[in-house]
Amino acid sequence: MSGDAARWLLGGVILLAVAALFVAMVRTWRTRVRKQADTVPPVGVPAGLSPAVGSWDGFTVATTRADQPLERITAGGLGFRGRGGVSVHPTGVVLHLAGETDRWIAADLVRGADRATAAIDRVVEPGGLVRLRWTATGAAGATDLDTYLRFPEGDAAPLHALQELATKHNHPQTAGEGTNS
């Protein structure tokens, strides 16, 4: 076999290996989404919602299992980082996810809000993320989750509104400045 033919053959083998790896990654992601669909089903925003206490735009960084900042939740559009935000209402929170349907979190499912520094693959200045702690209920039962948000225009007002909502519904709220625990 000539040198050119060997290089073409090697290039073809490498290309096939990369394509197989890509297909395996896509299949793994889809399997993860399917497995989590019963745990974290999407909940639509109820009709006739009362006016918002406040609404803030920013970025949705990640959603993870509670106190497991490396265990990504992929179901219901929660798997990708992107533009997003929250609207806080007296009866709950609307989680806005770019390219996805808005998700409703009833007030009695909000467990608290605090500051965090890191989630999955994002590390920011100490306390630079707002962690919304909530519970999803699905066919698989209740699952405690943490959704990490970043508000470039300032996070004091959304953090306060989320903490007030949790307090009104007698949920413990954590106040860990710059931590994930």
C-alpha cells in the first residue's frame, strides 16, 4: 500500500471514529432526557396568573439535582445554558428558558433561594449565581432540584423576591453566600 493510500485509509478510520463518537453522545443525551422525563415533567404556566411581583432577564446556567451541582437535569428544556430569566408571582415562579416553553413552579414547591459560585461547568465570582431551590413532582415522585441563574443587571431584587416567596410558604431558605451547600 502506498503512502497516500495509507493516509487516506487512516483519515477515513479517524473520521468514522469521530462520527461514531458523535452518534454515541447524541444517543446518550436522548436516553438521559427520556429517563428524566418522568422525574421532571414540564409544567405549563396557569391561565389567569396574577400580576408579577417582578420579572428579570438573565441567563439560565444549569439545573441539577439538589446539592449535587454536577448532576445535570436534561429533561424539559433544562439541560442547556442560555438566555432566560424569572417572573415571580404571589402564587409561584415562571422560569423562562430561551427556545423552550415557559415552566411554572408553584409557590409551595419553591424551597428557597440563595447565592452560589459554581454549577456544572460554570464558575463565577463568589456569590455570582442565584440558586433557585425547588421540587419537581412527576410520575417518579418528588425530586428536589437547584436551578442556577445569572443576572448581569444585578441579582439583589430577584434573589429577594424568590426568598420572600419561599418564606411566605414556610419553606426553609438557605443563605449561603458564595457556596453551593
